[in-house]
Amino acid sequence: MKTTVLLALTTAAAGVMATGALAQTAWPERTINVIIGASPGGDTDFNARTMARYFEEITGTGMVITNMPGGGATIATSAVREADPDGYTMLFGHTGHLIVTEVSGLADYGIDEFEICCIPAIDQGAVFVASAASELTSVADVTAREPGSVTFGTEFGGYSHLQGLIFQEGTGAEMTIVDTGSASEKIASLLGGRIDLAGIAYGAVQDYVEAGQMVVLGQPNEERNPLLGDVPTFAEQDVDFIMNNPYIIAFPDGTDPEIVAKMGEVMAQIAEVPEYAEDLEQGFKQPVAFLPQDEAMTRLNEIRDAYMPYREALQAAR
């Protein structure tokens, strides 16, 4: 089956009249609680905190970031889903949190049970990295190994698990997929030689790559993200594996549509700030990208449809 699941990016969709009149609802009037299903220090946390800083500059109102890792982000998404829809509780997640968890059966709900605001950013910084000890330096090295001899670290039922499944299908490799946990735990397992390969944000492993402790095999983007340097795409290596990960801003179902729209308009303004672009580049080698509500819903539904064929394989591993 075709495994090209994502597409050309639209930067700053920009056109959403960032300077146009904002919705008239008196919001925000107090601090907003932004819940994320990830630990501090990772790419999701970084994107949420960067967004929050510029949100305060534009609106004069602060955001507090609440980290709720665990359960494949279902602890965080459940907290938002059950919150008062007053506009002061917001989810900052990604497709792994609101689509993959549904596909894998970790959650019995998905994007349809939230008020999706926008796609505030798209992760184009993911790479597949191998430990130096594995002696893997290319996709060809992976496919040449005996079936099951390459250990791929992931979080069962999560986004990186799906990355591994799609990579296997695109390459024909047969890996041993093991549950190692979060990105920081995957990094520790790579450094400790407990796993051979993992999908991780390049910004989190760049220092280890430069020190020769890890080797980048490729990036799953349609075209090279130039911020990653001389890292080939998997398509360049004749592997059908294109998989970007949009972030998602969502509110509890029933939130005033004007509040949802106003958040989207503020995010559109943030996407136009040059310093914001510099922060994304320096933090996780991520170009600016923004999709307003309608385009975001179209993109997210396309992703959901593309991931559904892997439902059985994801659920079998749980």
C-alpha cells in the first residue's frame, strides 16, 4: 500500500489575515492552562513554550504549561476533554496524541471530540538515528541485516511505533520493535547500546551525532529540511516513507467558536514574527508552518485515513 502519508507543507497559511480584526469575545482575560502530553525538554514541550511566550507578547495574557506525560498522552488529552469549555484549558499536542492513540486503541476518542483550532507548527525535524555501536550507517545496512536483528526503540501505540511500522513496510526490513518509552529514554537506550535504531527529533540528538555517538540514516520529509544539514530523505534512498507530524491546538468540545477562532488568529500572528522563526530553527531545526482551522481539519483527516490501515498492527503490540 502507499505509505506516503504526508505531503508538501504550506508555510504560514499565512494568509489568514494575521492583522485582521480579532473575534469580539472578551478573551483572554486570565491565564490559560496549556496541557501537553509530554515531559519537559522535548519537541512538543519546546513548541508549546515557544508559542506561549509569543502569545503573551501579543495578547498581554500569560499561559502556564502543564506537563502530563504518560499513557501515550491520553492522560493529557483526557484532562482537556473533560475540562470546562471556557477557553482557559487548551491542548497542545500532535497527531501521535490525537490520531495515533485512537488508531492504536489507546484512546476511544479522537479529533472529533475536540474543538480543533489550528495546526500551529509541523515537525520536519524528525530523523532516524542509529547508535554508533550498531554499525548501521544507511538504510541499506538495515535491510542487509538478518530479520529481527535490528532493534527499534519506540513507545508502543505511539507515533514513533507507527514510524517503525511504515519504515519496515517501505524498506522490507524486519526489525524487533521494543517499548523503550519517551524520547529521552530512547536516547539513553541508544547511548547504552540497548537499541540500535529510533525515530527522534534531530535537535534532541544533534550533539550526539556530532560527537560520533549516533549516526543519522535519513529524514522522512518529502524534500530535505535544509536546517538538518546534509541529511538525505528516505525518498532519496528509494524508500517510500514520508511522514511529517503536525502539532495541534485544541480546546474541549463546546468551547465558544469565537474563542477558538481568536486563538487561531493570534497563532497566525505568531507565525509571522521573525524571532519566532529563529527560535524554532535554533531549538529543533524546524521551519515555520501554520494551517488555519479548515485546512488543519482537512490535513488531520487525511492523516487519520492514512494511518487507519495500521490499526491492527498497532493494537497487536499492546
